[in-house]
Amino acid sequence: MASISGKNVLDNNYRIVHDEDYVYFPLIEGTEINDETVSMVPEENRRKPSPKGHSGAFDVIGDIAIIRERKDGNTQKIVEFIANTIKHIRTIYLDHGVTGEFRLRDLEFLHGDDNPETIHRENGISLWMNVKKAYFSPRLATERMIISSRVKENEKILDMFSGVGSFTITIMKNRNVDVVALDINPEAIKALEKNYIINKINGKLSARICDSWSEIKNIRGMDRIIMNNPTSRKIDFDSIRNALKKNGLVNFYEINDVEGIAERMSAFTNEGFMPIDKRIVHGYSKTSSMVAMEFRRVEE
């Protein structure tokens, strides 16, 4: 147990987190310590607190908390903890899993006001959504900022599974780019178009309700393709290659184990895409993680 002069200074309401370089220990507010040994974890990287003695993961989206379904079915302690600890939360749902063609959360109302509409704020943008009608994960906030920082001015970008526009709006708020955003869910595109207005975006946006793998066959001249549909195994390398300019980039996301990710990297390489980067976005299960991969279309 960490201590200073014999005093316990760990805040047990928060979990210890780490990145590639450091381990971050949550300290009790007001703890005095040598500044050179302290580094604040960015807000979007901090893990949510969990009640002592009761494990349970949950997402906070705007003023809504969504609890992951527990094997023992006991969620009351987590509900009480959230309601008493995170003061801005007005609604708590239980997530029974993501299902269907539109990848919607199966949400059970538990506490507060049963209103699934909210505005989520991250990275200097506001995202309006209905959490029952369009899927959104707040755990990719840092990832969205990473991609935005790598985008160059005047890029032409294809966001293949745009959802409510989390990648699209983050990028367009920070860069002067043109984006083609595709999603099969009409409610997701409705939210994206609303978020384009809310955030006062100036770049050109073309939002289309469609099957992304069908529509990409009609698209050419992209500098970058973002493919954030991590549970899907479907991929069409010919369509990706044809939609990209030479030396164009692909930002690809997949949930898989170590062996599966290695196979995916090899498949891209064999199809003429040079690996640029690979990083773990977050853990998913004991054996798998969500992984971000970046590839460049090799000159022919």
C-alpha cells in the first residue's frame, strides 16, 4: 500500500491504471507530494470509480450511466454508488448486450429519468445522441483525438461506420477536411447531421444512410478510411484499395486475441497495405483487446 510518512494516501474508490510508460496511483485529494513524482492522468483516460467490495464496469455518456450486465445479476450496489457519487448522472441503464444490424444496446431502465437522449462532451466537441437508437462508446475518446491529431489539412476522409459522428466531428472540428460518413442506421446519421450543426463545422460533410461495404464500391480518391466496426470480421480489400489514393491510409479497429490480430496484420500486408502503427485501445476480455491498426496503401 502506498504511503507517505506512514499515511495511506491511495484513494480506493479508483483503480490503479497504466499506460506504456507509467503506472498511475490514485491519491486522496489534497495529498501533498513532491511535484516531480506526480503526473495527472487526462480526464478521458481515468477509469471510472467502482464501489468498494462490488465490482462492476459502467460507461458514462453525457448524464447517463450504463452498467454492464453482471453474471450474478446484482446491480443495486453499483446503482447506489453511481447515484451517490457521480452527481450529474440523471439516468442509469443496465446493458444486456449489443445486438442487431444497427448494433444497438439492449438497455433496461434502472434509476432516475427514463430519457435516453443526452449530450456527451469530449475533446472540445458536443455529441447529441439517443443511446437506445445509436451505439456510442465513450472509451474511444483518446483514440479519436489521436487520429484527429494525425489528419492533415484538406484530407478527403471516408468514415465507413460513422455512428453519431464521434470520429468525424472530432476531426472536422480540428482540421479543414471533407468527410464522407456512412452508416446503415438512419438514427445514427440523424444524430451525426445534428452534431455537425451543433459544433458549427465548416468543412464539407456528405452523410449517407447505406450499407458501407456496398457504398464504398462507388467511392474513389480518399486520403484516409476510418473503419471502426470492431466486432465485424467482414472486409473487402479490393474496395478499400480502389477507394484510396496511392499512399492513402486506413485506420482499422478490431476486437480479437493476439493470434487473431497478428493474422489481420498479415492479411493487410499480403494485400499491399504497409503497417504503420498498432496499439491496444482497451481490454475487452481475458484473452482479447480492442486494437487500433494503421496501414498505408503501397504504391503500385
